Amino acid sequence: MTTLTDALPLLGLRITAGPLELRGITDDLLMPLADFAVAGIHDPAAMPFYVPWSTAPADVLPRNFAQFHWSNRASFSPRRWTLELAVLWEGRLVGCQGLSTHDYLVTRTGETGSWLGREFQGRGIGTAMRRAICAFAFDHLDAAEVTSGAFTDNPASLAVSRKVGYRPNGVRRLERRPGEVAVVQELLLAPQDLVRGPDLEVAGGDAFRAAIGLPREVTP
């Protein structure tokens, strides 16, 4: 019998690196993750995200959160995809790590994005999860580069990027909240610049490669 992970291999993906695990966001993880956002994942006076999704009212945010992840599943294709993974640290759910792209089979480029529950910030978990997703992209998805970006008034995110090995790649201005302009520091990571963490153990990698149009990995 065909399973849901057969149809949507992103749900069956598991990446382990030491105490860190990244896994596909199945429905049982949606509301526990949404609860982090409702409780607050950043200073209310700040806005680290390009789209201010975290400011939705508490009675609306869980629905928005679920719809976003369901929408990613529904629109997933080799042409355009977003991989959102739940982050667990020592077995405990702590946040989300994403990688999104379009025209990947041509560009071999994806952009990372992530967040952590506030109680887990400042403990090195953000650096570990970014290293893991970048190593996965380079070693298992044949990526040529990985991009990211952060507002210039978000020193914590920029510090994580430096620790992982990203280099500055220009700036751009955008409207962060209605009527508010903010400057984004664009970042670029090449395979040789990645500051690696523990070796990865990957389950479901071949199925995910097939889902995005890549051939199976060749085992020596």
C-alpha cells in the first residue's frame, strides 16, 4: 500500500548530526511548532522575517501556520519546492529549518531560513541546524551554492551565518512592515567555505532526490 511518505518524500526525510535531528513536518508536529510561534519567537518590537507571519493574532496564527505548510506540500514540484524540517535537539522539538528554491535542476541554488523557540536561542542550536541543512544540500542534493539573508539589525542571525561560512553578497532594501524600510544583508555560501559540524546520517535522501528530479545517489 502506498504511504503518505511515498507520495510526499519530504515528510519521510530524516537528517541527524550529533544531538540534532531535522525531520519532515508531519501533521502531528504542526500545532506543537505553532505553539512556539504563539508564545513568541522574537522580541515583539523586532521583526526578523521578510513576511511578518509571526505577528498574526494568537487565535489565527495556528491556522495560518498549518495552511502555510499544507500549501508547501500541495505546490511541491521539481520546478519549485520548499523543504521545511522540524528541528529536534536531544530529542526535543525546538524549531524549524527550511530550504527553498525554484529551477533547482538548472541553478543548483537554494535559500535557507529558520527559527527557534525563544527558550532555545543562544545555545548554538541555530548554527548546528544551519550547518546540517547546508551540508545536506551540498553533499546529498548536489548544490553549487546556498544563499541566505538577514536584516542588518538582526545581529544574531548574521552571527550564525558567519559561523557557518556565508560571505556577504550585497544588500537590498525592502518594506519590512507597512511603511517601514529595512536593509537586508544578502549572504552566499560556497561548498568549500562551509564550516562543518558532525557528520550527517540521512534517511529518505534517495526518495527526496527523486522527488526533485535528481538521480539516485551512487553508493561506492
